Amino acid sequence: MYEKRDFETALELITALSPLDIDHWPRGMYVFRGLRSTKFGLVPSAYRSQSEISARRMWTGHGGVSGGRQVFYEIKMLWSFLEACDASGLQVTGDSIQVRQLLLDAMQFVWNPAEWPPTELLPALATAQHHGVPTCLLDWTRRSYVAAYFAASSAARESESDGELAIWALRVDMHEQWEKLSLLTMPGGTTANLAAQVGLFTVSGIKATGGENFVSTAIEYQDDVYNNLIGPNPGLIKMTLPVSEASELLKLCADLGVRGSVLFPGYEGAAREVIDLAHAYPSFLPKPWPQ
């Protein structure tokens, strides 16, 4: 099971996350993910059955979600993303005539879900994932402070001030021994956001036949992350902080140079930073200009 570490203040957490503490964070051993609530597990967006957009909702009234139907849903999401990019004149990293044909001939994956996703589609899936399309990929970052920013920014925007945010640390130095998960590192040119966030992904495959009922297992409950470890460092760590400290955590991240305009190059990041500032510093909100 994962190791849990609770913190009371933002300063305590940000100090514990320091990459200079190589005893706790040996270089290259861990990747990080920040979430606005400890209630959320490490589940890819395409597998979240309660989401507004999900395979379960697509197949409502059709007898549930089998492995094949889950794959069909994911293919539909990716194909729709590529078509929308076509309409906008946007190039998607890894897209090609061969990729499009692979999607058109996708019934082979519907009948054999264990073969999904094929390597050829991973760059397009990574781009789609990083822009909010549900996929079987889960975002991580190699920088602990980036994960802290995402947890703090999303938690600060919530109206409820109780509960706890979470930052997960996943050990990946033994990822080649994983059986149900895989680690995916994409070139920085895949998307500007991916490069700025030093992002990478875990890929969750479907361990069901085309007709078998599909049930996803959150990463924190998968044996891969706990087996074959060498040394004392845990396979998975969950760090928590009261949501009431989210604004202070945002300020500390900004002091360290981790802010919206840096992690999201372009207008989106500039706007995000303004919203973050408004949450971190209520007095920042615009007031009538003095006469």
C-alpha cells in the first residue's frame, strides 16, 4: 500500500517537496501528480465512470461497458479530437495517413482490447490528453513543485475550504518491470505545455476481452507500483495538505517561479495566472481607479 504523509502548512509541504532533498527524492526516481482533493484516485480520465463524458454514459441502456466498448469509446474520443483539429487547421504531433487508417481499421482493438493503445497512436493520444480529451493516459510531471502548483491552483478555485488536497509521488525507476502499466515520455515538441511542465504519462491498458465487463483499477491499487523495488524508497507516496492552505501554497509556488504563465505558454497561461493571483491575493481584485 502507498505511504501517506500529512502536512499542516504549505511551507511544511513545499519544504518536504524540495528536489534538493535527494535522500527522499533521488534524482530521476519519482514523478509527481497534484490533485485538488484526496478523494480522487489515480485513474485515467477515460476510465472515470462518473464523469460527464464517459464510456458508461455513451453505452447507457446497452448492458454496461465491456472491454471492447471501452476501446470504442476511446477511439471515438481521439477521432473526434483529430477531426476538430482538422477543422481548425491544427497539426497534431504524430498524426499521419497511417494513423488515420489505423483508427479506421480499429475494430481489431475492439475485439482485442489488450492490444490498445498501439504505439503509433501514443503521440496523438498524448496531445489529446494534454488538452483535456479523455484518454487512457494519466499526466505526471518530473518536477515536484509543478505538481504542487496544480493541486493548489485547482483547490483554490473551489468554493469549499474544507478537505485536503493531495500530491502523489510515483516511483518509476523500475518501470520496465511493470506488467499492467507503462511509462510514456514524449518529445518536448509534442505540445508547448508538455515541455513547460516537464510532463510525462502512465498508460493503463485494458485487461479484458472484447466481451468481458471492464472494471478499471486505480494506480494506487495496482501491484506494479509496489513490486520489484530495490532499496528503502516507497513505490508510491500520498502527501496531503488542508485546502485552506491552497492559496498560501500558490504563493510559495509563485515565489519559486512556478506559475500559470510559465506552465502554460501563451494567452491561456497569462489568463490562468491572473485567476491564480485573484485567489491567492484577494486584495489583488480590481478596484475603482482613483480620480
